[in-house]
Amino acid sequence: MNPRFLLAILVAPTGFMCGQPTGRGTTTATLTAGPDRDAVLNVMERVADWQLIHPSLHIPTDWTQAAGYTGLMALADISTRPRFLDALMKMARANDWKLGPRPYHADDQCVGQTYAELSLRFKDASMVAPMQEQFDWILNHPKDGSLDFDPKQNPDRFDRWSWCDSLFMAPPAWIRLSAATGKKVYLDFAVAHWWQTSDFLFDRDEHLYFRDSSYFERREANGKKIFWSRGNGWVMAGLVRVLQYLPVDHPARSRFLQQYRAMATTILTCQQSDGLWRSSLLDPADYPLKETSGSGFHCYALAWGINQGLLDRAKFEPAVINAWRGLVDCVADDGTLTHVQPIGADPKKFDEAATEVYGVGAFLLAGSEIYRLVQSGDRTMTGQTLAPAKGQ
């Protein structure tokens, strides 16, 4: 069986047609109605089907693939079509439920999020057994070195969560394993290490994350600090995916919520008139091309907060609806999600036709929360949650 991103044989083109996109330059103030719920699901399925029949060439446990799986899992939770869940199960079985080859590297732990969600869904502990064995090994062989990202000073920098992307990759996997096994030690590890990374990379003036320590002193062409959209999108989505399973009475919950709300407020101010965010949050003029991977994660995180009653609906909902319309505007007729910045670590200029599986994952995560946000023909909440926090 080909272990590339999911199996093309599972699907055939669906023929779903994308809804009419908004015109470029539309402001959030002009949006008076949300999207149709069925149309949201249809475009999600069309984008997912395109990815399934055009499998990524990255190895199946790679972070790129794992981000795609998170979105496909979110789609499987709301779609009545079994092919999405079937694809995830085939992937996991082909991987023997194992993580990536580097034991400490956050990127290689990201796939564990999907294993844990499948384990919770089917109440099958064997699905997380290899993951639990590896995480237990890490707990017994801890790495507490520097978070400095200079390879000369810190050759073991990837053994820690030393770059902001890692906060999406690893902590949600640890916390989901805690939920799947009932063992608090994994939750404690995730919480403690999140705040070690946050204390190092979070800018308390801008309420945004530096990608890593190499960006502390660097500046954009306009003189402002470099805050990468997708990097902060990884963090926003990571915050959501931590809060989903963090017990409501956990002593660190209020701190997570404070950071989430502070970042959400800043992210809102960086949104452009077409609903999307540019590669550089503080210098969009130098990076005028729309970018959908960071935008997808921002849309997901903000929509989730509205659905959970954590963000002010009147303030954030118009921006979220506009963001979704901007994302749908970047879906080609054949279902390709365009305007995905290629793999990198900072704002870059790129081909507008570029696509990647992690961008699809972000799109599907966003769509899953937009689906919950709207009812067919209106904008009332469904009252559903993606994954209730333990104890809710």
C-alpha cells in the first residue's frame, strides 16, 4: 500500500461546485449574512477529495501530512460520507500507529493527534499504544536544554519546543494522549513545556510569537518586527487544540485563555479587507499576495472561540465570515486550494498557485468551525463543539 498522504483509491471526484466568492476588497462591515451550511460542507468535501486523489509526496508521519490529517479528522466528524474516516484509518494502520522517527522532535509527534482522536472515537487503547510507549520514554529521558535556535550554540535545538510551530505539533498530541489514557502526566508535560516556550518566544508588547530566537532582532522592510502569519497561525490553532482537552478546572486554563484572547485581538487587527492575512502580519504591504495556510488557522481559531463563547460574537463574527469567504475564493474549480505559502520559516513571496497538504488541513479545520457557526440560511450557532474539554 502506498504510504503517501492517504489513498487515492478511496475517492472519486464529487462534482461539488464552489459557492460564489466575495469580491476582492470587500470589508467586514459589508457582510450581512453568513454562508450556507450545506455549501460549507460541500466545499470542504471537494477540497478534501482533491487532496485525496492528489496525495502528498511527504512521508506519512511528516508534520505536513499530520496537519492535513487534523483537518480531515475534523471533516470526518461532521460529514456523513465514510471515505474520510476510512482514509484516516488506512493511513494509521499503514503507519502501524507509530509516530515519526525522531523521538523528541515535535514535528514527528503531530500525527499522534489523529491517532488519539481515533482511539477516543473507537474506544481502542491499542491505537495509542506505540505513542504512549514513546512518550513514556521521553518522560524517562527528559531534555531540558536551551531553547536558543542558533545551530552553532545549540545543535540539539529540535529536542525542545524551540520554534513556535512546535506548539501546534506536539502539545495537542500530548494532551489528547492524556484524554485517551486518563493519565495526567502527559497533560502536565504539555502544559509545563508550552509555558517554557511561551516565556521565550511570546512578545508581550505585540501579543504575537516570534518564529524562533533568530528573529528577535530582525525587522521587516517597514522597520517592524517579523511575525510570520502561518507561525502565529500554528500557535493560535495549537491554543485551540490544547483548550479543547484541557480540563475546565485546570489551574493553567485561565492563563491559556488570556493568551488566546490577547492573540485573537491582535490577529483581528492584522486581517486584510479581502478577509485573509498576508505572510507578514505587521508588513502586509511588502507581501501583498493572499496566503491561505496562516489564514485558515486564524479563521479556525477565531471561529472556535465564537462557538465556545470565548470571543465576542459581534466583534469577531464578521471577520470570521469574511475570512471564510476569502478562503473559498482561493479554491479552484477542480478543488485545489491555492495561495498556500510553501514550507518555510518566515514571510516569503511565492506562486499564487502553490498548494500544500497542511494548507488543506487548515482549510478543513476552519470549515469545521464555520459549519458549526452557521445554520442554513442564517448565522446562529449550532451549540456543537469540536471536542469538549475534559470535564465539560
